[in-house]
Amino acid sequence: MTVLVGILAVAWLVPLWLVVVTAMKTSPEYFHDASQWSLPENPLQLFANVRDAWFTSGMGAGFMASLLYGVVAAGLAILFASLGAYSVTRLRIRWPFFWFVLVFSGTIFPFQMYLIPLFKLYQDTGLYDTQLGMILFYTAIALPFCLFVMRGYFATIPLELQEAARIDGCSDFGIFRRIILPLSWRPIAVLFLFQFTWIWNDLLFGLVLSTSDGVRPITPSLAGLQGQFSHSGPPLVLAAALLATLPTIVLFLLLGRYMMRGLTLTAAGRAGSD
Amino acid sequence: METLTRRTALKLGGAAIIAGAIPPWLLEACTSGGGTPSGASALQLSNDKVTWKAWFEQEGAASKSAGGSSWKLNEYADTSTYQAAIRTSGGSSKVPDLYTWWSGWLMKEIVDAGYAADVSSLWDKESSAYDKGLRDLFTFNGKTYGAPLYFGPWVTLYNKQVFDKYQLQPPKNWNDMQHVLQTLKSKGVTPLGATIDGRWPAFIYFETLLVATDPDLYTKLMAGKAKYTDPGVVEAMNLWGQLINAGYFTDPSSVTFGTGSSTFLTEFSQGRAAMLQIGSWYEPTITGAGMKPGVDFGGFIFPNAKSGIQNSIIIESGPLVVAANGPHKSDAINSLGWFMSKAGQEAWIKATAFTSARSDVASPSPIDQQLLADMKAGGYQQINRYWEATPHDIVETAIDEFAKFMLHPGDPMPILQNIQKKADSVWATIK
Amino acid sequence: MASDAKPRKAKARKAAAPEGTEVAAEASRPFGRLAAAAAPYLYVTPMVLLVGVFLLYPAADTMWLSLTKWNGIYPPTFIGFDNYLNLWTDPVFITASLNTVYWVAGVMLLQTALGLALAVLLNTSPLAELYKRILYLPAAISGAAIGVIWYAIFNNQFGILNASLRFVGLGALTQAWLTTPPLNTFSMIVAAVWQGLGPTIILFLVGLQTIPRDPIEAAQTDGANAWQVFRYVTLPLLRPITVVVVGINLINSFKVFDIIWTMTQGGPYRSSETLAVTMFRDSFVSFEFGYGASVAMVLTVVTFAVAVFYIRAIFRRLEVQ
């Protein structure tokens, strides 16, 4: 049984191994090698390739831009979703289900539905090709899922905690800030991981809503390297792909622990189970 | 109201963070009412050729030192997005001063909508240096609307070492060609590269073989004055089918010649595939794989499959267009005029190593030099490639049908009928 | 003091809290009452605004677009339901719909079943932490990169899969994985599952680790074998998590785009398109935005129906708890 899983794990990694091996070669070397599996002559070529990739097609600027978008938009989405979830579950708001569905419906439409009108909207309002525009969109698209998770999580926080705090004189917002939010650090960490990864890996919207270096995120920049008019060989393109993949993997290695322990989401039932 | 104050503070703080990220020029645009910086007018040049950035920059600098305007670049990473951006902004003042586009029928929409400025006067001035066939690519109703950004005659590139190994010469006629094909095949080398990856390459051998058997029919077909089901077209398709069945092509479902995961280059550089029919703009890609032009690989014009027809060669060229509604139209036209001039083209060809479109500017690649000389000596007429030569809706249907044929060669009639059906409906809306 | 109906909330708070708290003080001032009643709505305002402007408005606009003919250059012309009528006779639409069904069924079944199986395996494995990380890794990679990687595996002549088959003497089993419909769709589903399996496994693992032990032990004491315990005790207890997993996979499988676009671009000859791909292609490649919008609408209606049904089920479960 363990052996089976072991084999599976190795098989899982094979494609990635291929990417790394190729990114360690130079272009002429790649085309002259007998097979894709041949080991590179100089593994340190990887750093040269990554450095070249950084300066080509706006990869470096895209890296920084995606970092900005991932952190800010994920953070804002979690914040706004938490506020909304709090109101829908714990405050006396009319039609809580309606507000929930209204925001959640943002996740139901296939992304292509947003594409063209957003493109038009952005062009007309001057949001096109701006960092503000990108942040606004990424926040909006991250909101529905964050609301879904936070709502489910808040619903499982025992009412007694809230009542106790209220007796102590806490205002609604105080309860939110001092009790609800801190208790929710696990789903927040999970959401941050998911949303940051999604934003980082987004191709479609980064492609359509931005274009210049510094605004355009990293994944569209990577796509640009693949194009027909590009003269970069596979080693450079795959080195760029590695560069593009690095942060999400690092984030996963750091936050993965929290995610795997605390991902109770909604229906599993209990808050903060360990 | 402690509650409201705290939340408001949070929101203000958040807004401050976001505001810090707004690029300064946007703020300027909001406050000063937008517009370009005053003083020397830098022309905005939009394009979708991300990896040409350095070349554009060099050319813009050269333009400036020649006394003209400099170029400010706006690169789009994705072709579809780029096209959507130009299409939707072309009529407004947000359009760039200059932009790259595609020739022929892909340009017609832009011209009909009034998005491109008439630059016939520039061509008239330089008429001796450019081939008329090239000008036709950008001409509509007698007026010309763009300058050639790049020029790519379609050439058969071949691996010289493989040819030398089997004592083969570049073929001058169809008999030679068949000899080359058969010899290579018998020695275990795949003669011609073919792919369906990327969708568009499926038309390559269709146009090549049709032009090699009946170029007049090709021209008529592109203009809707002939049908895909005409005997001449069927004959070309049958020829194609014969070649496929004889095993002269690489497996189109496996081979790619893009750059991300190009497999053709590996096959080509290691001598397992010998030739590729492609635009001359592909040469730098092969050079990038470690083969030297003229030494390791060469080029020849695909020989006619029938005798007695007009020598014809497929060419490809994309225009640099001046936006009709651009903010600095006259400056842009002047800049384009400089670009078309000998000085402008010398700087451009030097930077890009493309094939030169001007007869008085030499092409750096020995293959291109030979190619242009052969074209001149043989009196070759230049014909636009399929992608731009006929309405694009027909092309989109056709490349899918050609892909089907490449994967399952057989009776071409059903495929040709499908394409003709689409062609009929498209031409009906145009006429 | 408030005597009218509106500030029910303020009254309730006042009743719950002793005198002298800031809440009571707040509720006694007229502006305070209004603010207290309006406060919950202010909490939802940012998210509603953002989603409304950037997601819902564009979606509504696309609905409108689907009733028009627009090529991006000239203003849209209203053509009523013509786009939808044309869909029914469009062979590509039929193929794409069928492929979408394959994707939804394939991802749901494969990912859920495999995810559950692997989670069960891992639950008792000593190296679980390590394997979890490895199995999740592909989910951190973009769909575009996944497409590139798996293209290198499935390529007919040079791909790893066929090369390996030939290497071990099973050359007869080689296929044109990406150019034979409908095999090409199934191949891409495999790539998508490789990517999506990680989160599914994690979710199931959490589920397995949070279900109560007692029913399981009771069943084992009663003499049930491992399979029976799993089938009749564990599985039902896992129901809440399973519903979540299935729901997420369901909705996401409708949207797949990056992987398909980078592996086959919906080809060859449009045979592997799904509705999401068709919509993009009609809009951004053929510049028939109205027609593309109608495809998007069809996809949306189906996804929406499925999603609403799913949410209701979840919501009801929560309210019960």
C-alpha cells in the first residue's frame, strides 16, 4: 500500500522533473540532445536562463505586479468577505440569503462572461492597463469564494462567545475585530493561499485587462514567450515557467500546514478542529 | 460613533494603499485632462510582437536622430486581445498613433471602418524600390494604407548537411523535387515538415501546391471568382494527398514548430527531417537552434509542379499603419515615410535581420539574398498568403478542414465542399 | 428612548446589555439608532459593490450582447434570439456541449473517486505529510503550464507516454492521444485531474479525520470487514464533505479553459472544444461577440441551475446544524 503511494508520488513528479531538466539546458544543447531526458551539461545554466527570462517579455515586472495583486487583492477580498459574512450570519440584516447569493453568483458565471464587457468598461473608464484596475477586478473575483468559506465558518462559531463579549460591553465591530477574526485565522490562511494562487496563475484577465510591463501579470507574460513570433527556445520558456511557478509553490510549502489542518469549510461542522 | 469611525479609518487606509499603486501618469491624466506630454511628440506604437521590443526601440531611436519623432511602445502579450483592443478603440481618440496589423482581407475591415490613414503618397515616392505585388497587399480601392513592417517570402528551408550526405541539390523543377523526396524517404529521412499545431499552419501546403500547379486559379479562388470544388483545386488536393500517403510529411499531430515546445527544430537540426515550407522570418528561429544560415541550412523556391505556368511565390507581409484618428497623424505619417525610406529600412533590417522588402537594401541572410535574386531572375510574381488573401471567416473554416485532411487524407471532395459552403455564405454577404 | 418599530435591534441590545455601556448610549441618540440599523448593510456594501460592478454588471451586459451581432468595430445591432437559433444547428456547438458533459462527468467522477481512494490510502500512511505536499503541488501551477507539461507527455511521436509504451514493448497501445476525438478530451481530463486532485484529497482527509470514531469502532466490533465499514459507516459520515467536494468540482469543471487552450486549442478541427472554449473562440478569434455571448449564456444557465441546487442543499444542512 505504501509502495503504491510511493510510486504514485514519483509518477506525479515526473512531468515537473522534465521541466526542471529542460530549463537547465541552453537552446542549442536542447535541440541537439538525443532525448528530452538527457541530463544537462551545466545545471547552473538554470540561473542564467532564469535571469534571461526575468528580463524578457516583461517577466520580471510581471513577477512584481502579480505579487502586488496577489497580496493586496486576496487581502482585500478576505477582509470584505469577512465583513459581509459577519453581517449575514451575526448581525440583523434583512434577507441574509439574498445578499449571500448575490455575491456568490459571481462565481457561477464562466469567466468568459465577464471578459468583453469588462474590457469595454475598463477602456471607457480609463481603468484599462492600470494596477488599480487589476486590483479591483481580482478582489471582486476572489470575493464570492471567500464569502462562501467565511460565512460557513462564522456560522460555526459558538454564539456563547459572542454573548459573553457583548455582556462585557463590546460593540458589534469590536466583536468582529477581537473575537471572530482572530478565531478565523485558519480559514483566512487557507483562503489567502487559494486566492493568491488563483490570482497569480490567472491568464485570461491579465491578458485582456492589461498590456504594459509593470501592469501585466506574470502568467500572460509567460504566454507571450510562447508565441509564434518569439525566438526563445524551450529552455528559456520553461525557465520562465519555473520562475512563474515558484511563489505559489513556496507559499504552499509555508502555508500548506494550516490549510491541511484547518480546512473545515462549511459542512464538516466544527470551527477550529485540530 | 466609534463603530463607524474605525471602519471608515480602515477604508481610508485601504484607499491610501491603493492610491499609492496608481501609476503617476494615470493621476496626471485624471487631473490634467489626459493627453500626451508636451514638447517633442513621442508617437505611440502598439503591437502584439512582444519579443520585437528591442528592435522597435532601436528603430525609434534611429527615427529620432534622423530628425523625426521617437516611438513609445505599447506591447500586447496576446494577439487576440491586441486585435480586440484596436478594433474597439480604432474609432476613438484612444487609438495609438501607429500600430501593426495584418494585410489583405484582415486589413480590409480596418480600412473600411476608417481606422487607417491613406499613405499612398509615401508609396508613390518610393515606387521604384518596392515590388508592386507587395503594395497590393495594403491597397484597397486604389489607395494604400500601410507600410511593410516585415517581408517574408515563403521559402523551402532545407538541412544542407542532409542534402550533402545524400548528394542532393536544391531542386529546380518537379522532377528534381520528386527525386529529392524519394531519396530522402528511402534513406529514412522525413522530407517535409508539417504540423497542425497552432491551427493556422494547416493551409501551408494547400497554398504551396495550388500555387505550384495553377497560380491563376489561386488568385481567382482568393477573390471568390472560383470555387474550392473546381477541378484545378481538386487536382492540387489530390497531389497533396499523394504526397502525404507516400510518407513525405512529418506527423502533423506530433510535430510543432512554435517555440515553446517545438519538436520540428529538434528533428531538423538532428537530420531526421530535411525541409520545411515556411516564411523567411523563421530563419532566426533555426539559427537560434544552433544552425548557421547558408552553412548548415539553406533555402530554395518550391518548384512548379506543372510546366508552363507563371512563376509565382507566396509572400507575407504585415503593415505598420497610421491611425486615421490618431492624435499626431501628420507626425506619424512622416515617421512612416522615414520608415519606408532607404535609411529607415537599412536601420530596421540591421536590427531585425529580416528579409529586406526594398530592392536597394541588402538582406543580411545569405539565404534571403539568394532567394531575392532567384525571384528577380525568374520573374516571380508575388502573391499574398492564404491567411490574408481571402476573407478570414473562410480561412477559419478552411484550416480546420485542411487539418482533417492532413490527419486523414482521402477523398478531398467532402472537405472542399464544406469550405465552399462557408465561402458561398461569406461571399454572399460581401457582394 | 426608541418607541417606534424600526430599531428592533437597538432595543434588543439594550435589553441584553446592562446600563452604561456604549451600546445603550449609542442607541439612545437618533443618529445612533439609524446608524445601528444601517450598520449591517454597511458591512456588506464593499463586497456587494465590487461584485456588482466588476462581475454582475459585465454578466448582464453579456446577456444583452447575446441578443446582438457585434464584431467589435461597428456598434452592436440587435437581432433578437437569432444567435440562439443558430446554435441548435451549429455542429461545433453540439460537439462542444457533448465535450462539456464529458468534462463535467469525467472530472467529477474521476477526481472525486480517486481523491477519496487516495485520501483513504494516505490516512493510514506514515509519510502522509510528504505525500500530501507532493500530490497538492500541481494545483499550485497554472493551467497554462499544466497544458504545456502534459502536451509533452501526450504528444504522438515524441511524447513521454507513447515513448514509454514503445520502450516496454507495448507499442501497439500507442494512440494519437491529443488528435483523435473524443480521446483527446479524455486525455485532457487526465491532465486536469492531475492538477485538481490535490485539494480534493486534502478535503477528504480532513473529512476522514473529523468524523467521529465511535460508529466505526462499533461496526468493527460487530464484525464488519473493512469494506463494509467503509461503505456503510464511513461513507455516509463523510457525506457533508463529499457534497462540498462534488459541488466545487462540478462548478469548476464547467469553466476549464487554460488547459484545453494550451493543449489543443480546442482542436484538431474544433473537436475538443467545450462551451467555455467555444465562447472564447467565437468572440476573440472570429470576432462574433454576440454569438460567443449566446454560448456563454447557455453555459451559464446550466452552471447556475446546478449551483443553485447545490447551494440550497448546503444551506439547508447548515441551518439544521
